[in-house]
Amino acid sequence: MADEQTEAPESSAVRVALWRAMHLEADSPPHVLEDEIGLQLATPEEDWRRRPDMDQRATSGFRAAIVARARFIEELVAEQADRGVAQYVILGAGLDTFAQRKPEIASRLRVFEVDQPGPQAWKRRRLAELGYGIPDWLHLVPVDFEASESWLEQLTAAGFDPGRPAVIVSTGVTMYLTKEATAATCQSVSRRCSRSAEMSWSTSARAREVAAGWASAWADAASAGEPPPAGVDQGAGGVQHRSVMRLMAWLRSAWT
Ligand SMILES: C[S@@+](CC[C@H](N)C(=O)[O-])C[C@H]1O[C@@H](n2cnc3c(N)ncnc32)[C@H](O)[C@@H]1O
């Protein structure tokens, strides 16, 4: 986690932004996602393409996963916006540029970007320097998931209504958090957010912690005699969020 006083992006967030930019240069069209703004925000060294983690062949799988998850989520948000959902929460937003690339959709919503204070202050400054600014429908909410503060309370103070439908996403974040912070995040959503909230996670190293977080949220609800938390199915191998299933379906349709 970044020092809270450090006004700089996390290197992990810059890396995924550069992979999204590299997708446009290294992969043949049609492109899964077109994001050049992340590169503008990041302003890497001129030789960034020669970084070992930007090796076009060696990192092609990572690049594919990064653009696929971003495209999946953007389609999910567009679909939910058409159904009247008006809140979109991006946990650990990093250099996400949905708000700048898709203002026609984003401006119909209240978009909440949650990230650590230092990296977020850096992004706020970069958006101003590039002339994007912060429109009134975009809320940058500084939160450290590892601190004792409640991210949901901070979000609510910024205008989020947990009682109303929302799309809540977290991509590429849980692997940087402790399992306690991941479980607490899952529980805040399942206990306090609208049952029609649509939640989408991407996980890797911490997949087990996310599954455990949802499992405990599910058990919690069951012991209180409530239905399972929104969007959670208990499958044979544990708990899977329905967005994972939707992602699989989307990948099948996009690449067949
Ligand atoms: C790999 S980046 C992913 C960015 C974005 N979600 C994406 O997919 O492009 C991880 C993000 O999680 C944020 N993060 C890591 N630890 C955090 C914490 N304790 N509290 C809040 N955000 C955190 C980082 O600042 C960074 O922006």
C-alpha cells in the first residue's frame, strides 16, 4: 500500500494502464478496449515499451485479461444504466478512465472512484492538468481499505445511497489487500447494500479470500433467516459471484 502522504500512483495501477495502451499498439484490431487516456495520465518514461513487464509476447495473456475484464465491466455498467441503475462504484479505481472515455454513459450515473488517498490525490491533479477536471457526477473518495475507517461510510458521505441499486466493481485489488480487508469489503456490500446491487470482482492470488468473504456473508444472511446476499450463488466449489458466470458467457460470445 502507498504511503498516505505520497501523491503518486501505485506502480500496479500504472502497469495495467500501460497494458491497456499496449493493447492498441501490439494487438490487431478490432480492439477489445480503446484506452489512451490511461497512458496520458501515467506519463511514463519514453522507453516504457522496453520495460520487461511490457514485453509484447511474454505479457500478452495479462494484457488480454486486463482489457477483457475492463470491457466486460463497461458493458455491464452500460446495460445496468439502461435499466435505470444510477450508481457505479469502482473500488481501487487506479487509472480507470471510464468516466473520461465514456462520458455519455457515465454522466447518467453517479460514479464513485475509491482509492488510497495519495494515489487518488495524484489522479485528481493529473485529470486537472489534462483538462478533464472532475465533473459533478464523478466523486473521488479517498479510502484505505486496510485502515479502520469504513469505506462504505466514506462513500455514503460522498453521496452514495447503499439502499439503491448500484454496480460495484473491484478489479485487480484484492491481491494487494489482507484477507481481513477483503472479507470486510464483501461483508459491507452484502450486509448494507441494496439486494439489487450488482457486484463484480476480479481475483487471482486472493480468490480464496474473496470466496471466503462471500461464504461468510452468505452464512451470516442464512443465520439471520435472510435470503443469500445479492448475486451470490453457492456452488459445489464454494461461492461464485454471478458476474463471474456472466464474464465467462461474455468471453464465449466475444471470441467465438
Ligand atoms: C492493480 S491496480 C487496479 C486498478 C484498477 N482497478 C484497474 O483494474 O485498472 C490496484 C489499485 O488498488 C488500490 N489499492 C491497493 N491497496 C489499497 C488499499 N489498502 N486501499 C484502497 N485502495 C487500494 C491501488 O491504489 C491501485 O489503484
